[in-house]
Amino acid sequence: MMNEQQQLIKEAVYNRKGDFFTGLKSVMQINSVKAKEVDGAPFGQGAKDAVLKALEIAKSMGFETKMVNNAMGYAQWGNDNEDYIGVVGHLDVVTEGTGWDYEPFDLTEDDGILYGRGVLDNKGPIMSNLYALSVLKELGIKNNKTVRIVFGSDEESGSADIPMYLAAEKAPAYGYTPDCKYPAVYGERGVVGFDIVTTFSDNSLSQVKEFSGNFDRSSVPDTLKVELSNGSIVELSGKRAPSNAPEMGENVITLFALKDQTEELLTGELHEYMSWLATSFHDKHSGEGVGATFSDEDSGSLQLTPYELKLENNQAILSISIRYPISATEEDVISAITENLFQNSEINVTRRMASTVFDKTHPMINIMSDIYETCTGLDGTPVTTTGATYARSMPNIIAFGPSFPGQKGIAHNKNEWMTVDDLMKNMEIYTLTLAELIK
């Protein structure tokens, strides 16, 4: 049950709804997909412009603002630059893709649901934290701790903005990123990406003139076109889903391999390769097809997603993204898969992030659990995730929100959405959490 001050804060949060949505819309109208570096904008002008717009809004609220190495910006309440609470989110977004029913780079409300690229990941949540801090400031709540709302511009492409920030600024003493799920996330599973490079000896790749699709590391691929040398064309549609939720998608790479396995579209080593690919990966998202069935009680099972296949220069290059449990290591995973490769294959690692674990007894997590339970009535026991957030790169932070239990596979899809009620509930949770953290 909320106390009197918490009720006052909650009321103030909902009174800021219109102002919040207006500010959020102005940020969402900026196409902040990573683009070519230009002078003064290392991740493209759009990504930087989104940060500058957020800082413009923050400055109008009376916060101190600063752009750091043209990579990240922050709004600060308080004067301690050494010992501050950090709320670190990002304003860059993944590409819009196709098939939208709403303008991707805008904020559109339809029947209580908000649509737009970044409304969930991560413009809506990080901007809700800015407005949360503004609510506390306007209410005259005393802040005994300095808070920084930090806006990033490269989270979706590897978080190269974090080292640029840390080269000029001290890391937060503790804090969170609103870019995952509830309740508080104390551990993030390890991530490894790699290419399985297979060399063919029988010229069977000449059977394929074109092999192209909607390939992106962040997603299960959902479109594929294969043109064969005999003139036939195979086009497949699957279901797009985040690469850390492969069970929610339908992967066109493995669907094609399965189709070849049953219809014998190909011959020779390439046909044998497709049979291996189907047997090893089709609907086998936990590594069971390649001997990588790692799991533990805290973080669950390994998750595996093939996201790209290139057929060129007498080689097949299969790109795979894996999230593995916090009790396993990258070496464990690679070793297991190496034992189950197709002939004449080798693994080249392209991406690696070790597991990260935060002390789940930390006072901040206790506050988060209490506030989450108070606001939702749900269990606030801290959890782990398959996701990869800024907590991998920014010291001393964890993920906290914005998705509620059962909400999965929304962020990188067409018609990315968040309900009005959920976004406002996020702002409520963040405002009350910050109110406790600054005491």
C-alpha cells in the first residue's frame, strides 16, 4: 500500500501525461537508426539529433545538461559528479523494417496503444525517466543523491558509445537501464556470436544464383528469396522475432533447409549441408541439435538463433547468435558446437559478451522490488535475462523494466507498441523508485 507521499507522487505522474507524450513524440519523430559517421556524429546525425532533442527538453525542465564526446548526453539533478545514480537508456533504434500499419518514426495512439519505432525500445522508457525526475523536482522532493539521466546513441549496434562516455565521465555509483523487463534484472546471460564457415569441394554451390533475405543480427529472419541456376525461384516467409526469443519466430533459413530436405531442391554437398542445418537448428532453439544444452536454475536454457546465411566463393557462412546461462562459459559453448559441425567447417567468433551478475542483495534492488510490488501487486523477486543491455558495458548498473511479465517479442518487430497504461505505469514505477533512491 502506498503512503501519503507516494500517492501524491503518483497523482503528479499522471498529471504530466500530456506533457510527457508531447516530448516523447518529438524524440520519436527523429529517425535515429545508426548511419554513417559524419563530422561530430560518430553514429550518424539522426542518432545524435535524438540525444540533442532530449537534452533540449531536459534543459527546459531546469536540469543541467551535457553532451559527452558526441556519443551520449545527460540531464543531471544535483551537483555531485563523482557519486551519482545513473539511469542509462538509448535513443538509437533498429531499422524500421517493412509492413507497418503506422508511421514508424512518429508516436501514434490507436485505441489505447502507442505505436512507433522506439516506443518500447528505448525512447519511451528512458524519456519516462526524464519526466519522472522532473516530477520529483517540481514537487520539491529533496534529493540527497545526484541523479543523471543518460541518453545513449549506439546501444543497438554494440554500445560503442559507453567507452566514449567513460573516457570523459566517471561511471555511476549504481543505477539502472530501463531497457529489458521487470522485475529487477540482476544477471544477464552471456552472449556469443559466430560464423560457421563451411567449404565445399564439389562445386554444388553453383546451383544457387541468389540467396537473400531480411538478415539482421537482432532478429529471427522472416523473408527469403532463393534463385536456383535451373531458373526456379523459392520465396519463403517466416515470422520475425527478437533474436533472444527465437521460439517466438519462424526462421526462414531453417525453413528453407527443411524444404530442401523434403523436396530435394539441391544435390551434392550443398544438399547434405542443408540436411545438417535442418536437423541441427530447425525448431531447436536451446542448442539440443548441436550438443549445447546448457542450463541452470537462475537463468534457464541456452538460446540459439541462426540469423544469416551467405552462399559465396564456394563457402557457406552461417551466422549464429547465442545467449548462454550465467553458469556456462563461451568456451563451453564453442567446444560443444565444434563437436557437431558439418564436414570441412570451422567457427569464427564475431561477437562476445561474458555474463554479468550484480549483487541481488544490494539496497537498490530491494527498493526496486518493493516499489514494483507496490505498484503492480506482482512478485518482485529479481531475475536474469537473455537480453544484452547497457549493463554489459556501463559499470554498476542493472536492467529494470520496461516490459511486464508475459510481454515478449515486441521491440524489434513491425508496429512496435506499448499501451498507454503500461507506459504510464512505467513512469509511476520509475518516479517512485527514484524518490526512494535519492533519500
